[in-house]
Amino acid sequence: MRRALAAALLAVACAHTAARAADAYLFTYFIQNGEDGLHLAASTDGYHWDKLGNGRSYLTPTVGAARLMRDPCIVRGPDGIYHMVWTSGWKDQHIGYASSTDLLHWSAQRALPVMAHEPGTLNAWAPEIVYDAPRGEYLIFWSSTVPGRFAQTAGTSEDKYNHRIYATTTKDFVTFTPTRLFYDPGFSVIDATFVRANGQQHLLVKDETRHPPRKYLQVVAAPDPHGPFGKLSAPISPPGVWVEGPTAIQIGADTIVYYDAYIDKRYGALRSRDLVHWEDVSQQMHFPDEGTPQRMRHGTVIAVPEALLDRLRKAN
């Protein structure tokens, strides 16, 4: 009994230490069209965000014909290395990749040819990366349109696009599993992202249907990152507001979803405790450079040690 109690107390102490070690938040984002690369904002509460480095770029894009760095998504691996993927161009069949130990010094950038097996693929947009601890591997997923696929929803998005979510996995960023269809909800879908809330995993997605216009966010249960996925929720984003690029994190008892209201040229946020009932908390947020051409465009929010933010601020 004493041994079990000691083990339980140790587990609580370790959990408390882990929580204190990651008591700050980092937002990776781009500005304008993503020409100048990676931008960073920091927060200690998830509501007040301040740009780092006076708004400078922390990594200039070098891969892809268009040399863009849109939708930067970062995950920290168990070895402490940060891995980032991004959209390298509007019409690329690959995505960008680089890694760093401190977000200041980066590896050589690489183009990962994730859709090279489908020569007619129109795009590879908004890649995300998560670490799958039970499998000891990284899951990378993104949106692509392969002409001729999913005829039932052809013509529902702008131009020739008809997106689905595709994925690959890797343990070492040298070898990758064959790209596979990851998520098909029966409509044109983009900007998928995972959020772990209240001990359960969920997937956020955007319905990209234009005809008739939807452009809203939905939540689906994801007990395993490889599926099967549960039933889609009702739309959670504000009615009539076209949104994209959701990213989410649990802070205390609340799950906060940040989104880019791109038609309105502003950032917004939603808050929930059960992922069923949502409130718009956009007015409680402070994002850098709102209302200017330098405003934040979508990226990813992650929990980080406050010491990392201190190093980034001192490096400015």
C-alpha cells in the first residue's frame, strides 16, 4: 500500500513538474503570402500574444518554385528537436521541412515529395505534423486535390479544387511510408489539425465547400490518430464567417481554437470545456498587428518551456 501510494505521489509530482516546464505558448505563423518565412508570437495565458523579434522572420524559405512558407506547423519530438512542415507553394506536389533544437538555428530545408506518386496533383496545402508516441513515429498530413478523384463533390470548391486529406509517417525523416488517403468526410476538406482535450483526441477540419458556401469548422472524435474517425459535429465557427487554418490547445479546463477569419482579415478564437458547447472569445484576444498588412496568418500553437521563449527574446 505504501509503495503504491508513493508511486502515485511520484506520478502526480512528475505531472506537476511537466506542467510547469511547459507553461508558455508559442504561435508559429506567416504574414502576407508567406514570402519572408517563419514568424513567431508568444503568450503565457493563450489570450495575449506578442510578436517575437519585432516581427522579423526566423527562417527564410528556400524550397519550392514560389519560395513560400505558409501554414508553418511545428512539433517537438521526444528528443527535444523541433520539426516543422509548411506549404511551399500554391501548386507544389511537395511540402517544406526543416528541424531545429532552439528555433533559431535550422537544418537545411528540404522538399518532401509527398504527392510525387500522383503527377497530376494540383496542390499540397497546410501540412501538419504530430508525434505518435505509442508507434514511435511522426504523422504528417495535408490537403491535396487529385483530378478525377471523388467525382461526387467535383465543382463544389473554387476552381478545379476538390480536396481530401492525405498522410505519410516517418521515424527518422529519411524514409517515409507510402502516401495514403487519410480522411475523406464526403466533402472537399482542408486544414485538418489534431487537438487533445480532456484526455481525448479530436480532429478539427474545415469544410471547403463553396457551392453552396460552408467554409466552417467541425470536430470529429479521433481515438487513434490513424482512425477510424467518429461522427462530425455541427459547425462550431461563427455562422456566416469564412474561416481557415484552425489550431487548438487545452489551457486549464478550456480548449481554445484559434482561426483565421480570412475574409474579414482578422484572427478569432473559440472556447469550450466539452467540445460541444462553444463560445466566441475573439474580443478577449490580443493578436499582434491586427488590422495591418503584417497581421498573423494561420499557423500552429504549441506549449513550450518558458525558458525557450526567454532565449528567443534575448536573441532578438
